[in-house]
Amino acid sequence: MALLGTSGAGKTFTMQLMALRMRRKGIPIFIIAPLKGHQFHRACANVDGEFIQVSPASPHCINVMEIRQVDRTVNELLDGPGIQLSELAEKIQRLHIFFSLLIPDMNHEERQLLDEALIHTYNKKGITHDNASLADPQKPERYREMPVLGDLYEILKKSAATKRLANILNRLVNGSASTFNQQTNVSLDNKYTVLDISSLTGDLLTVGMFVALDVRFVSY
């Protein structure tokens, strides 16, 4: 479905009206707002939704390195138990997409070294390809604390071969966009979620779009 019209014709209003009606029917709603994200805030607040502003200046953070728990009960009821795939391997494959967007000119050697660094970063947190390693030893029903971009940065900067990658990543770790270097501090389970990426520009818009779509890919 595409909503077309001139400025002020009511495109955003119509979309929000449809979203609110679907929410009342129990349908999960996930909105990515690339422009004028503030226009979605009031409706989101009125239904106790989660409004997340993805921006270097925002207090909100979604940890791009987080492996999130997914309820697969419905899929198992419909399709039966499936093959248990490595959640770490799946996450690293998506992170390779993230870094290819952040560093488009990365060569084959750097991609291989990045892969090794990512595995090492998760291993230092006790996370391996065994999905059982994701469980927090103190609270087995929850996943253990995940690494952040800063943990990967510390590994990359130690080697001359990955120093360039570390220098580029530094902006998201210690630079003006260091808000991306935190643990997730927002709820990603709300059934009415709005991600406002309207304040992002340039290459950070690409980063923000990936973060938003990654949440959508994992959560629904």
C-alpha cells in the first residue's frame, strides 16, 4: 500500500489511524519514521507504545550487537521443532551487513579479520555457537549481558591489520555518535513501537535504518 498526496493532505494522519485501528485488534504495529518522526509521538503515547528516537543526541539506545531472545512457540506449534541454528552465527551474519554499510570499501582480508574479531568479542562474554551459552548463569531464563561496539573496538585497535576498521568505528564508540555504544535501554517488546530516525543524516542514516530493520527482523 502506498499513500500519496501533497504536504498537509493527511498522509501521516491516515497511516496513524490505520495503525491505531489494527492495534485495537491486537495486531502488533512497528513504524519506522524517516521524516517528521515527532508527528507519531502523541498517538504512540496515547496507547502506551514505545517511542524510540534513534539519534546521536538521544538518550535512547539499541545495542546493535545484542542477541535478543525470540519466542518461537508459535512457529514450533505450526511447523514442529526445527533444527537449532547457531544464534551467534546468525547475528554475526547480520553484523557483517552492518559493517559493510558503515565501511563500504572493506576488502576481503578485513572482512575475514572482522569476522574473527566478532567471534572473539562474543567469546569474551562467554557466548559461543552453543545456544545454551547465551543463558545468564545467574538467571537462566534470561540472556547474559551482551558486548557493545566498544568491546569490539578494543579488539580491533590491537592489531595493525584492523587499525583502520577501529579508527572508523571510533566515531560510534568515543566520538559524536557514542550513544550507539551502550546496552539497550528501551523496550523492544511493545506491541506499538515507533522508531524515529528523522534526525539522522549521511552515513548515520544508513546505520539507523539497519538498527531499525534489525529490530523488526528479530522481533516479529
